[in-house]
Amino acid sequence: ANLLFKLRSNLKGKVVLVFQPAEEAGTGAKRLIDRLYKKIIFI
């Protein structure tokens, strides 16, 4: 995040940082992908 902040004048568009939920139950990654995958544009 600090590096992105320093380089923000060189970036165009929006940067979204996505963090994986806790994995105690082993379902966090799947839930994250199921809910967000279609909403995020990957380059």
C-alpha cells in the first residue's frame, strides 16, 4: 500500500487491495472468489 501510494501519480484507474478472510473454517478463499470475482476487472 505504501508503494502504491508513492507511485499514485503514475497509476491510471483504480487499485483495489483484496485480502482473504480468515481460514479457520477453510472456506474463506472460496467465499471471497464467489462473491467478488465477477465484480473485479483484472488486467
